[in-house]
Amino acid sequence: MSPLRRRLGWTLVTLSLFLHLFTIGCYSTQPDALAAFTVMPIWLWGAIGLLLSAGAFYFMRAPLSLVLSGIWALTLLIGSDEARALGHIGKPAPQPGPAAPFQSRKVLRVLTINTGNFYFGDPTDEILAWDPDIVLLQQTNPAHTAKIAARLYQGKGDFRTNMFNGVITRWKIRREDKNRVIRSQQLEVVTPDGSALQVVNIHLATAATDLRLWRRSAWREHSQNRKLRRQEMSVALQILSQTTDFPTVPTILGGDFNAPATDVVHRQLSRDFIDAFSETGIGWGNTFHRRFPILRIDHIYSTRHLTPVRCRVVETRHSDHRFVVADFLMR
């Protein structure tokens, strides 16, 4: 083996190892200063790391490069959000039409969709196909929300709008707590058995999109953008705590987070909420962009008063997002 090949091999091994350690550190600690790095799915960096270690094996045929490739593969299997659905193989998925009972018990079906102000067309028919009990709409307007509500429940349901958000339900809305600062809604819905269900519809700040990571301004933009979303989530949770007996009341919280499932904003919910897709999701869970979904930014959470039993992401032609459908049992 020539000295050049050996030098190239060791250089690639070193780069792959450094990238692995850096990636693990960033995704586990999620520092705001490195938000531009962690906004990417971890498998993107894993693919680069695997290419580096494969290149090292090509140049020097060292077992160490194969070991490093195995470490990368294990990291991606454990750390990537997309791999979680592999553990749900064999579990049931929501199907179009009225939600089927689960273990002979009636379920609550929730759907969340960013309608894009109908820029891509009217998604009403696709929403109707799933016969949801509660619909969370983002990037909508009162007229569009009223139109969907009228067709979905033939005038027998209820709905509210606030700051380009909308919530529609087949049941009665008893109370609404409007938020004039951020794009969120909080409602109290009365279920058929008379119990109260809190519903929070979230549309966090639009994500930073500058991927020119060689520029300092891109890193600064992503850092500030993440801090803003975290502040918005804190405000929504604070209002929920101030206006209800949260976390002792059943609550659904969902919408367009503009943040992938690995983002630190989700850690604000981990104590009191369960992510329906992480718990029971089937199939490819990423929701953006609908044509080539690489990020799961649309989510449905519930408090532990509700048990998620089925969840899936559904492609639509009438949004730049895919939408999420989740079925829950009330405890």
C-alpha cells in the first residue's frame, strides 16, 4: 500500500470519526448556536460519515473503517426519527372513513393540516375522507374554515378561527382563549360524555431556510429562529396552565411546529405530552415537503389522559405539507 493511499485513508477515517462525535454532541445537547446543523435530519450527516468511512476502506482496506461504518449505521438506527416507525410494524394504521373502534372502544380522531391558504387547492374532500372528530388547520382564513366545517358536519359541528388558525369539531366548543401574540388557539371542547377536552392549535414561527452554512449569518438566523419558536411554545403552554387545570386535564396539542421531531422545542412537551406518531405511527412520518418529505414538522400530541392507538401521515395534492391523522382512546 502506498503512503499516499494510507494517508488518504487515515484522513477520511479521522474526518468520519470527528463528524460522528460532533453530530452526537449536537443532536444530544441541541445548542442554539448550532441550530443550523441540527435542523438537518441526522441521516444526512450519517450519509456523509458513511461515505467518508467507505472511502477510507477503499484506500487502505482497514477493518477500522468498517467498524466506524457500523457505528454510523447503529447511530442512525437509534437516532433518526424515521427509524422509530420500524418498531411499530404490525400495528394498525388509521383508515379512511369513520374511525374504527380499538379493542371494542370508540376512539377520538384528530387531523392536523396546513392548508396553505388554499394556494394548492381545496383540501376539503381529503379531510372529509377521514371523518375526523377534531380538525386543526394552519394557514387558513375564516371563510375557508367555515367552508370545511359546513361540509364536514353539515352545520352540526362547531369551529373557531384566530390569526390564520382554525379548529373544527363535531362537538360543542364551550370556551375559547384567544392569543393575539402568536399563531395559536386554545379551546375547550365538550365530548359526548360531557367531559371537557382542551385543544391547542399551534403554528410556530416560519423556519429559517438559509442553508449556506459557510456564512455566519445563516448560523445566526437559525439560532434566533429556534429561540423564537421556543418562546412561542412557552407562551402557549403558559396560557394553557393559567386558564385550565393543566396538566391534570385531557389536552390535545398539535399543528405546524416548523421544527423537526429532533428539535429542542419538543423537549418542552416531553414531561406532560405524548407524541402520537412516535408512539404508534406507521410508515414514513415526514410531512414536509409533500413531494419529497425529509422533515416531520407537523405533529399531534396528547396528555396521558388520552392513549394514542393509531397514527399515520397522509399525502395530499392540496398543500405543500402532508397531513397527520391520529386516533386516541380516552382513559
